[in-house]
Amino acid sequence: MKYTITVQEMLFHKIINDERRIDIHLLTKQYQKIKLHEIIEYKTSTGQSTLRHVRGIGFFENIYDLAASVPSEMFGYDNPEEIIVRFNRQHSKEQQKDFNILALFIDELRPIVSEQIREAKTRL
């Protein structure tokens, strides 16, 4: 299955430059549907897009637990506080009380597809 997520330009550039390998969201009904190995198309308001593969999924009680558990470099930031500040700008405290945190570990699609093709050829 493929999902489309619209992101800000700065975040988009971190994703395509492989600086951001984790995408975080509140665990709403929309994001509960995403499963391991599915494809996410990240789009900007200007029409740029890129595809990423979901390589892992993590669930956290709150943004503080996530920031303490995962290296901030995987988010494209220098320290855990920056992760918290940016997340809090996007989601109110009330929203955060109602939902847990979903962490999607993402990777480029192309190398994964190429790897699967190579594996299929070796089995033939």
C-alpha cells in the first residue's frame, strides 16, 4: 500500500538528503493504518515528491520518551530538545495527551527494490 504525506519544504529536504530517517506523528486513525514495508510518498506544497520505504515502526507514550530513546541525528537535528520543540510547535498539548507517538523508520525506496530484484534473480 502507498500513503501520501504532505510535509514542509525543510523537512522534505532533510528526507531526500537522507538526514532524516525517522518520521514522527501522533498515532491517529490515519497513521494507524501504516504497516511495515509499505511505501510513503512525501510531497511538498510546491509539488515535489519522493518515495520512502517503511523499514521499522516504533510506538512511544510521548515525545519525551521518543527523543530520549532515538539518536537526534536520525531526525536531522543536533539534540533531543530540538525534536521536542519542533514537535510541540506542530501538535498541541491537548492532542498529545489524546494520542501516543508513532515513529516510522524510513529508507530510500530504490536500493530496497534493487535488492529484492537481485534476490529474486538468485532464486531463479
